Amino acid sequence: MKSRVEPRHEHGPRSSVQLSEKTWPVFDSLFSASGGVWGGCWCTFYQKTGPFDSNAYDKNRKAKRKLVSLGIAHGTIVLCGSDPVGWCQFGPRDELPRIDTKKDYVPTARNAWRVTCFFVSKEHRKQGFAEFALKESIAAMKKLGVRSVEAYPVEGERSATNLWSGTPELFEKVGFHRVGPLGKHSWIYSITLRGRPG
């Protein structure tokens, strides 16, 4: 699998791969090293509706593994050298249905895809890995023919404890614009993708 590579930084070369059955071991390594992330979510929260137990480590891991095997889980795994250090989840509406359960949610486009989650390992935070993951995710969506993408960042006091959604500044850096509120602390952001990567 080809990886997109940026110039070397202080830790090693940054690159990315897309989540698939082939790259599952890389994803598994990243999430296993961090307790499944957020107590054991395994980035399955937005792929479900209804009650959710973020601490159900084994159950959520098995659920994610099955979704990957069925080809209904998308995301970018970021590597620093050969080590997985970051993650960005994205996908079509029917793959990430929990957003539809939010009271104030109104889709910005009929076929808009969604960016729902980020994770960066502790020692690699605040070094641009989330932005790199987002840019790589946008490139991947372009290759898939996606033309409209939504995101749901949190700001204010809650942003420090809800960083998995990203921040408004992160999305604005890559061209997203604010559409409207989504509850008290979240916003709907949108971007229209044009052309295909070279």
C-alpha cells in the first residue's frame, strides 16, 4: 500500500495509511497501546446509535474489527517513522449515524461525508499530527469521489475534554467554514471538495 509522506520532522518521517483489513494490525497497535482510546471506545461511538459503553473494551474492539472486515469503517492512520501515532475517522452518513440523533442537526448536503474523531498519542500532541491526519483524510475522500464533508468541532470550556471532535481552528486551517450550531458547545462545519489529488 502506498503511503503519503511529508518531509522529515524531529521524530521521523510522517506518513499515513488508510484503515483496511490489511492495515488492521497497525490500527490495533495504536489503539491497544492507549487502552482502546477514551477508556475502550475503539472509535465505534459514532458508528452506533443508542446507549453506548465506552469502557466495553473487548466488545468494542470486536465490533470495530467486524466493521473493518465488512468494509464499512474508514479512517486515516498516521505514522511517525514506523510507529502508529495518530488517527482520524471519517465516512459516509450511514456509516456514522449517531450524528443524526443530535437534536439540532440538519445535513448540509445530501451526500455529505463526516469527520467525527481524532486521536494522537500523548508524546506526539501539539505537533501538527491532527492537522496532518485531517489533510490525509481529505485526500483519501477526494480519491473516493466525495464532494462534500461535514465536521462537528467543540469549542469553549468543553474543548479541552472533547478533543476527539477537533477544534474549529483545526478545520478552518484546511478550508472548512462554520455553518451553524450543533447544541450548546458544538458547531457544524462544512467543506466542498473540488478536483482530485495529483
